[in-house]
Amino acid sequence: MRISRFAFHFYNLFPSSFKHSYQILGFSGVFRLHKLCSSRPGDQWENNLSRFLSASPPKMKAVVIKGKEAYVDRDRPVPKLRDDYILVKTAAVALNPTDWKHIAFGLGAQGGLAGCDFSGTVEEVGSSVTKSWSKGDRVAGVAHGGNAVQPEDGAFAEYVLAKGDIQLKIPDSLSFEAAATLPLGTTTVMQGLFQKALKLNWPTDPVKEKTYVLIYAGSTATGALGIQFANLAGYTVLTTCSPRNFEYVKSLGAAEVYDYNDKEAASKIRQLTDNKLKLAWDPISEKESAQFCADALSSESGGRYGSILPVKCPREDVESVSTLMYTIFGEPFKFGPQEIPAVDEDFEYAKKFLAMTEALLKEGKIKAHKQTVGKDGLEGVLKGLDDMKNGKVSGEKLVYRVAETP
């Protein structure tokens, strides 16, 4: 009991600049601090505290890549704030296929942090961040998990470093769990539908004439977001999924839905569109999905096919564009053996698009994907990654509350 009274008393005496570090010292840290300060009474307590903190950098729990697996490191240093970043105390994290692929395929930095999608509250703001953030603001964002150039980047941790100008402010109507499902999918949709591949009109400038767009796999987390954004932009959305998800994708704005297992589905799309479909986006990006899109697109030349992996439409008369979300940070990085240069225009585009997305979220025009909240926080993340890798997750987003880590 003496320790807890001491901790409470000293927490209220510390300057605010020390409180972030104090909050994550833990019991053993408090005990060591007690011994240090009590052994040097008088006016020197602040100097003693500074000495203690410099000798004992704050630690956290985090999911770390080791070989082609991951584990929870319970003694990981909290990443140091960079000028154009914010430090976020994580509330929830959401899983994406890219997370397990970075681990299993050896793409992630050895000893680096895993994970992209997160939500939480702002702890610190870098000096070069131009977006208005304050300590305590609710934020949802995307980190570059597995980044070989900056291994301390990654969302699956108690604290996250995130590029300050391209994170989302969460409206009060949205829970941390729901908000965590949005950032990576939104930026992927941004590049595929609007910036690079299909080059659709924005929701703020909806298309005037009836224009069809095919979004393959509409019940996936990214596909579901794509349906909503394209629908808000005025397009007539066609999509594919399992029959059990037909009503769900229609509720998001899909005009027509097709069973991707139906061998006649692509020809039915051609018939419905009078052979005029020119736009197809494929968030699955495999050989079979690319072939489906090729068969559904107009037989006339001039179509556009977008993918999120380096997969091309098997038709030479269709323009194929693949996108890679990680360019939004405007920083150089490595993707496997390939070195990717910084793309400033992608960073600037993301700032504007995400500002628009914030407004849509506040107005309730974009819905978060269906989510299942798992147990055991970061420990649960490890099981969730295995479940995704083994094909056990469909039509939902796995979310974990970081505070529930044992």
C-alpha cells in the first residue's frame, strides 16, 4: 500500500513532461524510483527523476517479428517521437492480410514491429506535424508495420508511432474497435478507385452520367469500403461475394450482386451492362479474380483494371494498374528486395482524401466493416494472424483491445 500511495503522490508532483514516462514504468519502475528519490532527499528529486528516466527508457508490450513468426515482447522500448509523427496510446488494433504476409513471407524487418491498423488516443505530437492534434484526441490510423527502414513502426503495440498528417480523427459516434478497421482499407480504396487505377470522381464531385464499376469481393473489408466510396461518388456498383453476404453488400450501396462461384456471373455482368463496363477493381488480386474481371469488362478496348498486388488483367487491351498502400507515407522503404523511393504526391493526396473521409465518417456516410473482438489483446493477435493465414476468417475484421493483453 505504501508503494501505491507513493506513486499517486509523486504522479501529481511530477511536471507534465515526465508523466508519460511515469505512466508506463510499471510496479518495478515505481519501486526503483522510490529507492532513488528517498536516498537523495531535498530539492534534488527532479534531478534524481531525470537521471532515473534517462537510465530506464519507458517500455511496452509489442508484437515483434522473429524469423517467419512473431511473438509478444514485454520489454520493448517505446519508440521515440519523430518530428512529423504522433505518438498514440493504443486502444484497439485490427488485422489485415498484409500483416501475416509480412511475417510469413519474410518481408518484415527482423526485430521490427508488426501491424498496420490501430485506434487510440494521442500522447505526443511532433514539431513538424501540420494537422491539428492535441493530447487525448481520439485517432484511428495506419502504421507501416514490418518497415525494414524504420523497424519501430508498427501498430501491434501499446504505443504506436504514426505519420501525423495522414491519420483520422474519430467521431464520438464511432467506437475504438470499429474505427480500427478503417484506415488501411480506406487508403487502399483511395489509391485503387480514385488516385491511380480507376481514377473515379470523388464523393465530393459525384459523376453525373450512369457509369458502372465492378468491385470484386465486395464482402471483404476493403471491398466493402470500396462499395461505399464508389456509391457516394455516384457510380453504379456491381460486386461479387457469397450468397450469404448478398444483403450486406446491398446495404452498403451495391446495385447488383453476383455469386463469384457462378460460372455465368461474368457473362451476366456483360449482359446487364450492355457490354459497356470499363472499370473493374480487384482487392483479391489473384489469377482467378483477374480472369473474372477480364470476362466481365467490355469486349471493346479501353477498359481499366486495378489490383492491390502485382497481378495484371489477362487481356492486352485492358490497362492494368497495381497499387501499394505503403507509398502514402511519402518515405522510402523496402518491399522485399525492392527499394521503393519516396512518393511525395501520394502523401499529399492522402492528406486531402483522408480529410474528406473524416467528414464522411462524422456524417455517418461510411460504415465500419463487421468486426469480431478477440480475446487476450496482443497475445490474441498472434492467434488471429494464424487464423487469417489458414483461411479461417471470412466476411469480418478481427479486432483486439490492447489493454486486455495478459
